[in-house]
Amino acid sequence: MPTFFSSLSELDQRSRQLDALAVQCPHCLCSGNLIGHGRVFRKAHGGISVCVGKRIRCSARYGRNGCGRTIRLYLAHRIPSLQHGADAVQAFVLSLLAGVRVDISYQNATSALSPRNAWRWMNRLRRRLPEWRSRLMDVASVRSGPFAVLFPTLAAWLNSGSVADSQTARNMAFF
Ligand SMILES: [Zn+2]
């Protein structure tokens, strides 16, 4: 089942068609028990709550016999675990690839007053590295230095589109 959707209307449409499409629960693999279970909100940068996706429940009520677990489906332009959107992460990564310093890239991308989270973002990128490389067929390691593997992998990962596009196309959170 796809996890990322390009718009809330596409996500709403998918959650209305769960029965018709006989979508399987990824936990118990049965179909016919999935129902929409409300939207998922996250406090965005600046303190405003924004909708980042929808919750789907494998229902064990009202004549259904699902496993009772929930699944989250997300909007591709949001990073599920992050206050900033995919556009900020995209700007950060492109800036890094252009050779701009990590702290400056972070502050330019997020308008943050302090760069203290810049290295947290770098750590998140590094943690994703093995998974990206396992899904990419051919990645050159041309640079030397601490980002010798990370930067070519990032460039290859985003070769065919934006961070939001990559979440939809590859069905996984960017980081
Ligand atoms: Zn289930």
C-alpha cells in the first residue's frame, strides 16, 4: 500500500476506497477491515498545527474483524517526523550538494536563528544512508572527506525529483 500521497484530496479519496480496492492491512494481511480513523496533525515550525496525513484503522468493531492496529498515510510534502516540510529539507540538501557549509545550509533552508539542529539533520541523513544505497543500483563515490559516500548517494537519490517526489515514488520517509 502506498504511504505517501501528493494531496489531502488524493489521501481522502484513497481512504474512502479501501474496501472497494480490497486493500490489505500490512499487519494482519486481511482486507475489508480498514477504515479512516482521523487526520494526523503535527506542530509545524512556528507553532501552528498542520495536517500531515491520515490514520487508517484495521477495525475490529461494527461487524469487522480486523486486528485493531493503525496505519498512517502521509502527505508527500511533509516529513512525518519533522516540523519542517519537505521543501526545507530539499533546500538544505541542495545547498549541501552545492558546497555550502552545513550550518549555513540549515539556517538558509529553515530560517532558524540557530544552526544547532543542523547536525541533527546530518545525523538523520547518515542514518538513512545504508537504506538509500541498498535501493540505488549505481552510486559513485567521487568526493573525499567525511561526506564521501553521503553526498553522491543524496545526489543520486534526488536525481529524478524532489524530496516530496522521492517519498511518493519510493514509498518511504526521506529521513
Ligand atoms: Zn490488521
